[in-house]
Amino acid sequence: MHRLFIAIRPPAAIRARLLSLAGGVEGARWQDDEQLHLTLRFIGEVDRHRANDLADLLGAIRFTPFDVRIEGVGSFDRRGVVDTLWAGVQPREPLAQLHRKVDRACVRAGLGPEGRAYLPHITLARFGRRGTMVDGFLAVHAGLSTPAFRIDGFTLFESRLGHNGARYQAVADYHGDG
Ligand code: 3AM
């Protein structure tokens, strides 16, 4: 079985900016350079046969490249405890459109439809069960903003558990038109 997800790797300069935010939050496990990504769709465990079908369907997706930028920061909670810090991405609509195309490919490959609302983000840090206070971080970086960068493709990744959290390995790259 393979644990898969579909994501976009931001360019190195953007990743460097995001890495520079690390620090000063108790209990945070900051993502390293290789882990930074913008998820389009989480897939989960699939067998090789279904993964191959999905890879073919992803190859048929057409989209026009578009520009986005990092804007602001936020957090996700699980049962009232903060478990993720992230950087926001704007504008959201072209990413949501691409997400819908990827989601249709997943459904055609026999996977379940997306279960959650799609909020484009790049995870910066995760927390253990006890969570932490992130208000200071959110206030300091509320105005975070980067230059625009182009989204002209996406990648199918396999997630493997390593010593310092999940390691992500690119399985296949897909490119937009133009
Ligand atoms: O882009 P981020 O870091 O937010 O949290 C996991 C990560 O998202 C998410 O998939 C991305 C690559 O691992 N993920 C992991 N398990 C998940 C699940 N059961 C999940 N997303 C939804 N449902």
C-alpha cells in the first residue's frame, strides 16, 4: 500500500521565507525545507493498481498556470487544541478550481470524494497532543506576504513515516498548459 497525496512545491525563495518564520513557539515541530508543500488533495492508502489509475487520470488534467502569493498565517485545531500552524495562500479560487479537477480524478479512480472544505495552506509546524499557545505567532505574522509565484504544475507524493515526522517522496510530476 502507498500513502499518497497531491501537492505543489513552492519555489526555493518562498520556502526560505517560510523557513525563516520558525522558532519561538513552544512545542512546535517546524517543517523542514523538504516537507514544505501546498496540498491539493490528501488521498491516503491505496494499492498499486489504483495508484496507477490515479496517475493516468491526473495526467489528463488541463489547467492554465496562474500566480499566487503567501498571505498571512493561521492555525487548525483538533478537538479545541491547536495542532497545525500554516501560511495562507491567495488568491484561493484558482487553487480551488485545480483542487476540484484533482478531486474529480480521484473519484474516477475509485477513491472517495474529498471529505473537507478545501482551504489552501502551507503547513509550517505541527504540535503534539497538548497543543500550545499560538496567538503571539499569529499576531506577529498576520501581515506576512510574499511576491507572487507561478503554479504551473503539481506532484503526486508518497508519504512515509521517518525519524522526524513524515518524509515526502515525489512519485510523478504533472504540468499545466503553456
Ligand atoms: O498540507 P498539510 O500538511 O496540511 O496533514 C496532512 C498533510 O496536510 C494531510 O495530508 C497532507 C500530507 O500528509 N493529511 C494526513 N492525513 C489526512 C487525513 N486523514 C490528511 N488530510 C486529510 N485526511
